[in-house]
Amino acid sequence: MSDQMKVAICGAGAWGTAMAIQCAQQGLVVSLLPRREEQAEAMRRTGENQDYLPGYPLPKGLSVETSDEAALSDASIVLLGSPSYALRLWLERIKKTITADRRVFFISLAKGLELNSGKTPCDLIGEVFPEHLMGCLSGPTFAGEVAEGKPVAMTLAASAIEPIVEATQMAISGPNMRIYLSEDLRGVELGGCLKNVYAVAAGCSQGLSLGDNAQAALLTRALAEMVRVGLALGARSETFYGLSGFGDLSATCHGEWSRNRTFGEAVAKGRSAKQVVESQKTAVEGYRTAKSFHKMLSAKGIDAPILEQVYRILYDDKRPMDALSDLMSRDLKHEND
């Protein structure tokens, strides 16, 4: 079935491009649709994505399109490689091209919440395309390593494990990529969103030179907080101990390539959060997502002290050392509370 599958990828950032390379190398028919026509033309001319993933040639068989119709017609799988804040715009853009007469499997690659609504990427997909199947692909992944063909494992979660989901698992998996399935779509999405906020905290810890003991303690308590928040929001606890939870948390908090970690480090060293975000071409999902989670958890009365302190640092200009002091001086409790 994989030989007949057509995959369309909307958004040609680093991660969308890396997945396009992976799918093409697996022998799928792949169309990559950049947001801007000039980017598409540059990628065709140079044979790589010089803006977001330089140094990795685009394989033969990967077509870079400027037309929505050319990219999306007959595609049975649509990967949405847009940052969360731009996802609704992408969905509205392609709505006129993908109609209800053929069923499509939409897979989100985003790891953030919509700023004002607090909705996950699949919440948004369900709003715009209720008649289609939706899912997300998440786990510890650095786009450059995926494009280079280094080993990686990920979780593909879907609203229902239909034959197209199992076929997608087999089609994308290969010598360098292993895909696991999950029915906990909510948990997989929330894990991918939450870990970016905690990676900002990890960056602050590194920027303050707090040491390995502090970093290990932070990640351990962050995982406990992820589980507590996830359960309160309808996820399964075991999901957060898997690739899309602890796996992604560990990679994003430690990886030299992690935009969220390096962002937190810059903030801890004295730069304003807004200044850092505005100076970068690529999205820092943890910045906006911290605000979305703060609003949601406050409204629901869910306790998340680490996430709350990250929000205060980013939006209330709280000094990272003051945030640390407040965390360390909280009432003592049993570890499993």
C-alpha cells in the first residue's frame, strides 16, 4: 500500500522538510507545500531548504509545489508542519481543496496550543475537517538528525486506529525510523505541548549554572507535573512515560538543538523573552504555549507550580532566581502527592 500512498506536507519549516525527506526516502509519493511561493521556488532552484534546514539535499521524487491543488490532490495523508499559532490559517487555506468526497488522514506535527483558545492542533483539525481522520506524530526528534538518517522513534496517535493509520505506521517506518501507535491522542498532543514549557525551565536552569543536580530534579518534577496536568485534562498517565512524554521532555531539555532550551538559557542570562522570540526566524513553541496553559489551568484550578513560574518569567518579567526561590520554598510534601 505504501507504494500507492501520496503524502502532502503543508509547511516547509525544518520539521516539515525533514519528514518530507523521510517519506520520500521510504518510496512514498511526496509533495511539500511551503507557505510562501518564493520559498518553494528557492528550494526547487537549490535542491535544499536553505532557510530552515540547510545542508540536506531534497531526494528525487520529492516535489516542491506552489499550488495547493497540485500538492493536495489525491493525497491520502496530509502532514501539517506548521507551528501551532499558524495552524488555523493553514487549515482554512486548504479547506477549499480538500473536500468531503474523499477521506484524508490529517497528521499534526505541531507541539503547541492555540494562544487564545487553548485548543490543541487536533482540536483545530476537528473543527475545520470534522469528517476526516486526525492524528499527531510526536516524540524526541531533531529535524537535522531525521534528515541525516540517524535512528529515531516516535508515536503516531490517532482518533481511531483505522487501517490507514496502520498503513501510515508501516509506510513511514524504516531502517532509521520506528513508529509506535497510540489511541491516546489527547495525551500524546499534551505531552508534546507541555515538554516545550519545561524545556524553557531547563534552559533557565542551565543559564543560571545551577548544576546537574538541579537539572535532574527539575526534569523529574516536571514529569510528575506533566502527568498530573495531563490526567486533569483527559489524558492517560502511561502516555507521559513514553516517547511523546518523557522521551521528548528529555531530548528537548538536553539537546543542543532545542530552541526552547536555548531560549530559556538566553532569558536567564538577561535578555527579555519578547526580544529573543522576535529575533528568531523559527518558532519557540514554549513561549506562547506557557501563556495558553496558564490561562487554561488557572480557569480549571489545576496546580502546576513549575509551569506557573515559567509563565511569570516570560510574561511578568520575574527574575529566574526569584522563581527558583519560590519553587524551593513551597510547603514540603510527600513525593507522590
